[in-house]
Amino acid sequence: MRDIDKIIEDDENQVVAWKESWQDKYLEWICGYANAQGGTLYIGVDEIMATLLD
């Protein structure tokens, strides 16, 4: 598991997404990541909280 300090350095971009809570539509995103160059979907922390933690 990655250290939280390292995780919050990842800005939201084409392969990193921050989401506050789970929604079923994210299954499509996961499939998109799997079919492309990969990616990371963080659930439980939004962009604002990631900025505050930084």
C-alpha cells in the first residue's frame, strides 16, 4: 500500500480520479482504465480533501 503522503501528491488527471463516495457509474471508469494505460480511482477522499491534506 502506498504511503498517504505519496497518494495525495497525485493530482486528478487522465489516470487518477478522486471521488468522495462510490457510485456504480465508476465501473465504466474502471473498465476504461483497464482498456487504456491503467489508472487509479481513490474512493473516500475528494479533490478538496486531498488538497487540504497536502
